Amino acid sequence: MPRIITGQAKGVKLLMPAGDFCRPTPGRTKEALFSILADRVEGSRVLDVFSGSGQIGLEALSRGARQVVMIESDRRALAVLDENIRRTGLGDRAVVLAGDYRHRLRGLAGGQDAFDLIYLDPPWTRAVDYMEKASALLYPLLAPEGLVVIETRAEELPEHLFDPVLSRLRSCQYGTGVLSFYQFRPDESAFDEL
């Protein structure tokens, strides 16, 4: 059973939807993600697309994110997500948007502040298709120094998926999954920070 690793809700156990339609991010991958992000999380505005049980967004809130917007379409996952928000007591900074990710991304464009971190964990069997459809919708939502992080199956995403708008800074494999980090036209110092 996944749990919040650290911060305000440290140790809170999170529920997972029943069945095999929702694949939780393994604990090792989640720890690595937040270790890489380090100080970027506190005070940030985070968008968690395909949020499932909400464990990534809730971990960010526990570590001091100013707000997390979570997008999920599956009713079973939404019920679990709502319960996990209640369990952690972090609902005052969490926004849940139910429905199709493309519709919700379009709705966010031109809204509040841009997002410092956009995390996507699409269904692995269709990850490239989902990312190609989402790419143009993500660009206006990302802060100038923000990061897009995508969790996929190993070797799933082409290196130049978001060219010429975003460049991949780094990819790290953990078991069967890979975390890929993207940013607008990074300069040399961006590579040193990750």
C-alpha cells in the first residue's frame, strides 16, 4: 500500500483503486522523482495529469506545494482520489478536475498562474499517442522555468517528442518505468541542476 513519504502528511497510507486499470507509481520511483525535484516542489504550482489515486500530487502537497491540480477521468479512481485527499487533510490546496485530459487542459489554458511542474503518467500502452495529443495543450500551461515530467515504460517516448518547444533534460529508469524531464529551451545550467 503506497504512503506519503515525507512532509505534512508523512506516513499516511493511500488507497488504490481495485482492479488492474490503474498502475501505481512504485515507491522507489516516487522517492527518486522527489529527490530529483528537491527544492523545486515547495511553493510550486503543480499539475498532475492522469492522477489515478493522487499519490504524486498528494506527495507534492505534503512537501509544501502551494497548489496541485489533479486531472482524472475514471470514476473509480476519482472516488479513491477523493478519499486519499480526505485522509491526508490536504484538500485546501488540492483541485480535482474530472473528465477527459484534453478537455481539462484546454480549460486550464489562459487561467491562473502557469504551472511550475507538470507531471503526466499516462496509460503506458498508449503513452506516445497521449503525449502527442497533449503536447500543444501543455506548452501554454508551463511556467518559463517549469518542468514537464512523464512516467512511461522503458524506451517508450522518443527523445525529440516535444521538439522544438521542449528539450529533454534527463531520463532515469527505475524497474520497468522511466521518468523523463523536459523544459523550455534549457541552457547549460539546467542540465547541472537535474
